[in-house]
Amino acid sequence: MLSIEILKNIGIFENLNERELKLLLNISRMRHFEKGEVLFYEKEKAKYLTMLLEGVIKIYKVDPKNNEIILHRFVPKNFVAEMAVFEGVAYPASAAFETDGSVLEIDFEKFKENFFSNPEITLELFKSLTQKIKYLDNVIALTVVLDSTARVAKYICENEEALSMKHNKLAQYLHITPETLSRIFKKFSKLGFIEKHGSVYEILDREALEILFE
Amino acid sequence: MLSIEILKNIGIFENLNERELKLLLNISRMRHFEKGEVLFYEKEKAKYLTMLLEGVIKIYKVDPKNNEIILHRFVPKNFVAEMAVFEGVAYPASAAFETDGSVLEIDFEKFKENFFSNPEITLELFKSLTQKIKYLDNVIALTVVLDSTARVAKYICENEEALSMKHNKLAQYLHITPETLSRIFKKFSKLGFIEKHGSVYEILDREALEILFE
DNA sequence: AAATAGAGTTGATATACGTCAATAATGAGA
DNA sequence: TCTCATTATTGACGTATATCAACTCTATTT
């Protein structure tokens, strides 16, 4: 059940006073989702300002061959696709839960009326928007600019967890097939850039990898 | 020479009072550029809040083979790469003038101090940021999700001017080679989807083209 | 320990585009 | 109108990556 306590624990709202928190509570609700459930589909009209409270959400597009192209994974507590609500346009991508989770849904018109004059709130919203620009830029930098080899090199250099991820998940992230990923890992191993310890890889020559994508 | 008159004619500033305009004038300057000149390079630190006043700017990344990947073309009067200034990070792409032009450079820290409490200004900045998200989304929708044929179909359906553009410019936009573009146009002509009249193409079967990218 | 399913690997093959080179069409200047 | 430079087209070929299928490894269940 949604409560003032929960709202208070969300960074962007922590400095709201009691009156404001009550108001916010009145224009919000919490919804729970199970793993696999879809929060929204691409091209659906955005209705609420949505913040992820618990769980992991993947944001993805579907290409003509029905491949999922994952743009980003969100963890709490972040606004999801606020751009679409701000602009009153359709969602540019779909969102689905990868674990059980919950979101906060806020009536956007009322939120705008009551909270947009609060500089702390607007500054947070700015940050949230610029963050989204960075995520999209990252997708482009990774997917449009680099070839598969460079993409893998960049990703494992910049995301420690990539080395212990399941390869088919990682491949999905990088928009390549598991087969291609396997071949690239093999190549890097042969070149002595990485080494396998059990099921986890270790980077031996970070500089060499960096040369590949810079 | 930069003047209050010029500032007054910029949409986002049109409701500022005399005092505010003078303040803005004090923290701004105008810079002129010639066709081909670079406004900023990718990875450079952003120093000023920049608005394009005259001319056309292309925003592009460079891939490892030194191909330019054009993300967007800006026309007046738009903020350019404000995200980088907001976040105090490096520009995620380069910007160069495609015609002679000029920009307004605003001292961001002082602008923030003095104008961020003005809801009209912040709302415009929101719009500008969400617009950028849409541009990037478009690049992804076009380049990552669709293959060349679908990309061309989408672009000529959604951008009338594409039909009379020079093919090598169009190809650059779509991140394909002129050869590939030529082959796709030929294919569309053979299929009766488009027809050439002089140097301009005409769409005969819009629905067929739409099926290709939907 | 045996059985089984999922994940990862490998090789053979297909395909979409890019590259290169030659040629053709177009358009601007003399 | 002719010339020259740019732009567009075409064909032959190369390359990166996807696809498909077989196989191996690993981990979990019984």
C-alpha cells in the first residue's frame, strides 16, 4: 500500500513538507507487477508519470524480425519514459519487468500544476532527462558507431559485471548473437586480452581492449 | 553585434523584462562561423550554453573508419547540446556548420543562478531536452532497428524533401552508401512504389512503403 | 552417480551491405 | 553547344555478422 513514508524515501521527494506529501499521495498510486509483465508497449499513449520503485525493467524496441533491441535496464528509483508524458506523445519503446517489481504512477497534469514551480523538483527532472539522453547516446555510441568486436571490448571494459554475465544476456545487450559473442571472447582469449577462471572472465590487458574502441 | 533586440526575438526569452534582458546580455556573446567550421568536437568539455541563431549545424560522431555518422541537423533557434552543459560533461558528438551562421553563447552558471527559477524558462528547457530525446530515439529507430530498405522507405515517407535531395546527402543521413541507396531506389521503382520525374522522385504507393517499416 | 536441460561452442553456409572500379547521366561554366 | 566536374548507376567482389545445425560442457534434479 502506498504511504507517505514510501514517498518520503524517494530522493526527489525527500524535502517535500507534509502538506505536499499528502497532495502527492492523493495524485499517485502504486502498482505491482510480476516478472515478465509489460508495463507499457511502444506506441501506447503515456498516461502517468511513472517511477520504478522495486525490481528491474527493460526498455526495448522490436525490430521487423521480432528481435528485441534492448535500449536500457532501469533499477529503482528512476522515472521511466517521462519524456513521453511531458510531451503527451506515445512511448518510443516498450517496457517489461525482468523481476517482480512495482511502480509509482502519478497524475502528470496535477503534478505539473503543483510541483513544477519547485526548483528542487525541476532540477531533479532535468537530471533525469539528461540521464536519458546519455543512455540513448550510449546505445548509439555502442551500436551505430562500433562493430561487434569493438562493442564487446568497450562493454567489458566499462561494465565490470559483464565478465560474469550469462553470455546470451550479454549478447542481447550488445545486439549481437551468442555465437558471435562466443567467437569474440575466443579471439580475445587467444590474444591474451582476457582469461577464463571458472565461469568468470578476467581482463588481462585493458589497454589493448581500449585501443579497439577508441 | 549582440543586442537586446536580438535576444528579445528569441522565443524562449520573449517574455523577459528589460532588467532580465540586460542581465542576459551581460552574460552572453555572439559568435559567427563560416561554412565548414567546427563549433565543438566530441569529448571536448562543454563551456557555454549554446543556441544556434543563424545557419545550419550538423551533429555527428566519427566511427573507427572515419565515417561521419550524422545524428541531427539543427536550424535556428535551438539550444545545441545543452545536456553536456547541464551535466558538466564532455560533448557526446561533434558539431560543424554546414552554412555560414552564428551562435549565442551564454555563461551557464550565471544563467542557472538567475533564470532557473523562472518557470517559463525551465519549461522551454524541458521542451528542448525532450526534443533531443526524440531526435536520438529517431536515430535509433532508423539505424538500429531497421535495415537499409526499411530505412529508406521510412525516410522518404516521413520527409517529403528526401525525394528531391541529392542522393549522397540522403545516403549520409541514412548511414548507407550512395550505391546501396541507388539500388534501393531502383528496387522501389521496379516495384512501382516510386517514379522518377526529372531529378525528383514521386511516391506512387505510400502504403506499400509503409508496410516495409511497420 | 545418472539423467536431463540449458548454456556455450564450433563449423558450414547465407546474406546484407560495403568497397572498388568502370561507366553513364546531369548540370554549370565557357 | 561543348566541356568538364560532379553525381548517380552498375557490376564484381569482399567482409562482417546472422543463421542453422551439431556437438560439448555445465549444472541441477532425482
